[in-house]
Amino acid sequence: MCGIFGIVYEKENPAMGAVLVKAGQRLTYRGYDSVGCGVFHEDGSTELRKDTGKIEDVDRRYSLSSLSGVRGVMQLRWATFGLPDQRNAQPHYDCDKNMIGAHNGNIVNTSQLQEKYRAEGHTVRSDNDGEMVVHAIEKHYDKGLPFEQAVIEAARELEGDYACVIGDIYTNRLFTVKMGSSLFLGVGEGFICCSSDLPSILDLTRQIVVINDGEFIEFSATSYTIRDIRDGHVIERASELSPLSPENADKGEFPHFMLKEIHEQPKKAADLLHFLEASREVDEFVNAIHKARRVFLVASGTSYHACLQGAYYFGKLAQLPVCVAIAGQFIDLFGDTVGPDDVLVCVSQSGETKDLINVVNYCKRKQVGRILGIVNVLGSSLMIRSEVHLPLVSDLEMSVPATKTFMNQIVMFLYLAAKLAQKRGLPGLNTAALTADLPRYIKETLTKAETPCRDLAEQLHAVEDLYCLGYGLCHPIAMEAALKIKEVVYSHCEGMYSSEFKHGPLSIVTEGYPILFLGTREDSGMLISHINEVTCRNGKAIAISPASPEIRKNASQMLELPEVPYYMVPMAATVVIQLLAYFMSVRRGIDPDFPRNISKTLTVD
Ligand code: F6R
């Protein structure tokens, strides 16, 4: 949700604009309402170019790539405070245009600050909260405080979760602050840069400094100083070599990141399973779940659907009932009842989702619930706050819709449930066999399903309204299918437990009304019954399941999944619904990597 990037070179760099634009392209998944680049030249002059639109459009209109500079600041906006227009685009100048700054996140007391700063004589030019960051620092800097002290004073006035980058015309350095939103520092040869996320840094350098909340950094081209925002004391921390590969930030031979990432799934699942087989944290994780009074699986969106899948696996394999909770709802629904012996398994691709971080902060404040994290982005807020964390090992996910991280979330849950079953002396899955077989099954599905999914997408792409019903183990995948279709096709698609459909929604069925049905062969009895409730009313029931003559006979149409063992059917079904949503999206002329109105990292409430 908004992306920032800042870089300092030793000398004027004619390629500054190109570097900023590339960084912006790498962060596009964080926001694409507007974009801006501000540069400082060696002679003390500045330039600021910004407007609405995607980075390529704004670059075309304003020649962002042609900018030179010794320091640069770039921001991509996902609008919250103020319309997505040029005035509200970031970065912002201070009153006398001696500073350029930008932020991501939310300054929740923006309207009070606007009034206050205007009353104090500041020139407030926009409705945007990012501008408040600049005035807050300017206010104290202009009183003669050193820059670092002005940053500390400003942080006391700014309420909310944010990260920012800012510089002034006098010294060749930038300041960057982390207060609840993600931020990383990259240390290269002859430059240092900061960014809200790693894809924009890894191209330039893999030497990364993880920054914690409540820290700010002053950096030049050759050195950096980390300080605590409360009292300014200096914190020593060296950079580390990131294991992530910059190639993941490129589409390669694929037309979209979404398709590339769907195709990466067999390899990423194999990487995860090998990692888990060797990890010591798995035991710690499983022990904590085993001993807990109650286990909550907490997440938002797609990650929440993975938690639903986790609940099936824990229930069926390990005979452990768990409570699945939407992160945004957790505090209201369960907050008062959480005790010190409860475990919260918090799941997030980004590790920054505000709804989830609110839950974690709440539990920490009340000293209840042990926080276990399942997260893809290392160094993220969730990872830092977790007592134990397990990484998803999916590498960078560039497409806004989550695909390979969802797959690894459900693979992770299957593995953990199998381990817990072992611990409880229950017959279950052999994890070594899982590691050997599952990636192969995912690959086989990819190969077999591509053409049938393309054909089904051709049939369904123009449909504005449909249902996706799942039974048993495949219910969470039906929910995920509906979310993906809404997200990248812009059609209304409702996901539901298939036995619920008759309790009201059935009235929507008319001649040819399309409904996708997902289920295992073991559940075919129920699936067939629910299919018939639709077909006898002339609805079109499209079954997605492993081969079954009975299902085929009863459904209007069928897309067969390859032969995979019962517990792995959700993984095969996941590949199919992802490909279906992808092909429907492309057939409609939508760019599935960047669906309208959506940001990949949602750091607002
Ligand atoms: C949809 C999607 C979102 C995220 C949700 C939570 O494709 O990606 O629904 O799953 O915003 O994000 P994380 O997993 O980063 O907490």
C-alpha cells in the first residue's frame, strides 16, 4: 500500500531517473494511482515531477527517466487521504521547497495536523497525509534543531503506521523512518538506498539492513547511522546478504507475473517441503500447537482461505479442532477471551497486513496468546513480532493476486498437521513421501489443466455473476476461487459451502446460470446431490474434481483433476482455479498483475 524508494549517490548521476523508474516498476504492486519522482542536484537545486497513472504513463508524459540527480525520492500511491490527483501525488515539497519527502502508510491525525500547520503558517498544498510528514519535520528543522532531532520531534506529532524518506538541499544525505510500515535499507557500491520492499533493492544490491519499528536512519552514499526514534541513541547493525534472487522480479518468458508465479508452484512447494524437513522450528511450532488450550488460525483475504484449509487438515489428520478467524474481526469476536495458554497462528504473505498486525499488537499488549507466524517476507512486522516463525520460502511474489504464496500456505498446513498427527500417535501422512510426491502432482496438474482452463475461461469470461461451491476439503479452494475471480476478472463470484446453497441462494438459478463445484472423489455423494439441486433447475453445474464417472454423468460439464491422493486434491484444485481466473482476466483485457483499486500490502485498517 504505497511504495517509497530513496537513493543517495556520491556524485550527480545522469541515470537517476532510470533508477527511480525501475524501482517504481518493481514496487508497482504496492500502488498505482499516482507516481512521483523528486531529485536533488549537486548544485543544490531540485526537481519534482508527479501525476496520476501508472509509472510507465507518468514516465512517458513527464520524462521521469531523463532526470539526473545526486539524490532521488520516488513514491507510488494507493490513495487513502485525498483523491488520486496530481496535487495529492507524492513526493511533496516543504513550504519553501528546500525539502522533498514521501511516505507510505497512514497518518491518521491528518485533518488535525492540516489545521494546525496552516494555523502555524505552513503552506499546505494537498489533502494528502504524506505532506504532513514533510511539514512536521520542517517545522522543527526550521527552528534550528539538527535534522535527526527534528525527525524525533516530528514522530511525536504523527499518529498512525507509516514509513517515510526525506532529504533537504543542504547535505548529501536522506533520512528514512520506520513506524509500523515496512522498510529496508540496501547498501551498494557507491550508493545507499531505502525502500518499502526488497524487489526494488535487489536489482541494485543484495546487501540488506532490516530496520525495526521505531528506528530511523540517516544515510549518505557511503555510510548509514541507525537511531532509536524515542531518544536518538545509535544502534549498530551490519548489512546481511539477502537469500532472495533478483530474477524473481522479472517476468522472464511469461506475459504476466501471475502466470509465471503459478508456474513456479511445483518448485516453490518442493523448496518449502525440503526446508521444513530440515527445520528445527517445525518442532517448536508443532509443540506449541499441541500444548495450546485453544488454537486460532488468523489471517486476511487469501491467507484467511489458507487458514480455512489448515483447519480441515488439523481436524482431519491430527484430530485437532482449531478456530479460524478473519484478522479484522478477531479482536472484537475473540479478544476478550484469549488467554496466555492460547496459540495464534498468524498467516500473511507480506507480514505487514494491518488487520493482522493489530491482532498481534493487541495480544502483546494484553500479554495473552503465543504468536506463531507463517510469513513470506523476511524482516516483516509479523516475522519480527512472532515468537517462532516459519517462512513460506516462496521468494518474491510480484503479482498483486497471491498465488504461489497461497499454495505454500496450504502446503505448510498439510505438513504441520501431518507432523502433529505423528506427535499424537495418529495414522497419517508420511512427510517424506509428501515431500517426494506433492511437487510432482502440482506440476502434473499444471501441464494437464492449462488447455481445459483456457477453454473454460473462453466460455465463462463474459459472465458477470456466478457461484463457486465447495464441499469438504475443497471448500476453502472454492472460497479462494471466488476471491480470485472477483479480484482479477471483476465479475461477481460468491464462494460458499455447497450444502449452504439451498438455504437461500438457490433462488438465483435460472436457465444456464453457471456454478462451479469443487470436491474430492471421496465426497462425490454429496457433490452429486448438490449438483442435482442446480441442474434440475436448468442451472449449469461445472464440476472440478478428480475423475469420476458418476460426477461426470450428473454435472453439466466437468474439468477433471489428475489422480492425486485425497489430501492433495486442494493443491490440484488450486492450480485449476488460479489458471481459470488468470485466463478469464486476460480474455477480458485486464492486466491480472495489477487489478484496479487493489494493493498487495494493505497497511491500513
Ligand atoms: C488476494 C490477496 C489478498 C491478501 C490479503 C492478505 O489475492 O492477495 O486477499 O491475501 O490482503 O495479505 P497478506 O497475506 O499479505 O497478509
